Amino acid sequence: MNYYPSLRILAAALMMVALGMTAAPIPVGLSKIEVGTGTNTLTLFTYKPHNYNNGPLVMVFHGALRNAETYCSNSIPLAERYQALIIAPLFDTNRFPQGEYGTGCVLKKGVLQPRSHWAFTRVPEIIQAVRQKESRPDMPYYFIGHSGGGQFTMRLTAMLPTEAVRIVVANPGTDLFPRRDWKYGYGFGGLPEELSDDAALRRYLAAPLTLCLGLKDTDPQHPELDKSAAAEKQGAFRLERGRACFAFAQALARERGWSFNWRKVEVPDIAHDGGAMLAAGAVQEALLKSESSPHP
């Protein structure tokens, strides 16, 4: 008797279970699901509009407070307007420490970690699991992160290229400048060549990334603001740092003749407020304006 076909089927089934794919589609309304197994399990907070019909997937990345559930709830207006499925993963502090989450756990005490240890590598796993649950292997996806989640999203864009249709980085505490004379986290310095050479910088600048900056996010003493010497080189507060990063990136692309697909949106009357940024029409449009027939 030939057991190999059965073993292949079993292996595929186990893989589906490991990725959390065998369950029913994501429930309508607010929900919480888990993907992965054992110590690799991640909690995802989700929202699916009641009249959802094959809309896009939007991944929302929380900040340093790890309040993924709040970010999911704050994304409901965006979900309803564009009939989008919201997924807000929770990156807990035990596995993704405060000083490492925003940089994707690429380095630990200055030492490069295997890709399998990066927080960034969990993102494609989540996308695959959601696509399987929804039976949509080609489901388009978008990223938005605010504050520490903006830092995570910006560095994810540079370190692990994806097929995200659009990427919004909102009010990051620090930015990832496309320069090698600043250490990773602030620039690309100290990384291996394949992550920091001209090809890597060029890919980064060609990404469909939009910096959304609150015009009132100008407090240089904000309690959650990185005040290290490396951060202060970027500017005194978030708005100043975002503007400086965009200008530097734009100038580099122009100087090298590289494609530059970044955009910058400055949002009036908003300080460091994730809920307000997610509700702002300019931010929603920066993320999903390409989606057809949004609701009014």
C-alpha cells in the first residue's frame, strides 16, 4: 500500500491547523480570533461590516500601549466607509518587548536575529491565514500603523517587502531615514548588505507609503516620545521628524534618479491621537481612496 499521498494530505492539514485556517470565515461585527499554535499563537481583533462583500483587508498596527482592540474599534468608520475587513494583531510585550517591537525585533541587543524571529514575519502568516479563512487567496491588503505601530509599519516596509496596495504610517515617534550613517531603527546602519545596500534603499523609496502627520503632534516632551540622542537628530517632535524624513527621502531619490512613490499628508487639528487619525477623512483616503465606490 502506498502511504505517501495520505501523508501529504495529513501534512497539509496540519499546516492549515497551524495557521488557523480550518475555522469558519471571520465573523461579522467585532470579534477576536487566534492564528498559529502554542507559543506562536497570535490574537487578532477583527471587524467585518454586516454587508461585507469581498472588500479589502486592512491590517491596523497598534502602538506602544498594545491596545489592538481599541485600534480595531477605532477603525470601524473606515471599515464601513470602504467595506473593508479590519485585522488588528496584538503583539504582546512578553514576546515583542517595548524596545524591539517598533523595529520588528530585527535586532536584539544589537545582534541581527534570524528572520524567523522577526515580528515582521508574522504579518505574511496573518495575511495567509485570513485569506484562507475568507477563501480569497488573492485578497488585496493594506497596512496602517499609528505611533509605535507607525514605526513598526515603516520598518516593515523596508525590511520585508510585501504586496500591500498602500501603506500608511501615521504619527511615528521616529522615522526610518534611508541612510546608512545612522544605526538601524533610525537609519539602515549596522545591517547586512542585502538589507541596506542601494537596492534595498531603492525598494524602500519605491514603496506605496504615505506619511500622515498630525499638525498638532508637536509636543517635544510627550511621555511616549523617544528622546534619545539618535531620535533628537531627526527633530524635536513627531511632526518635525516626519517632515525631515520625507524631505530627505525625496531628495535622495531625486539625486539618484530613483522612483519615489511616497506621499505626505498633513492633517489639521490632530495631535498624537490614534482614534482621531483613523477617523480623519484625509487619512482614510490616503489608505483606501483607490478602492471603488466608497460609502459617503
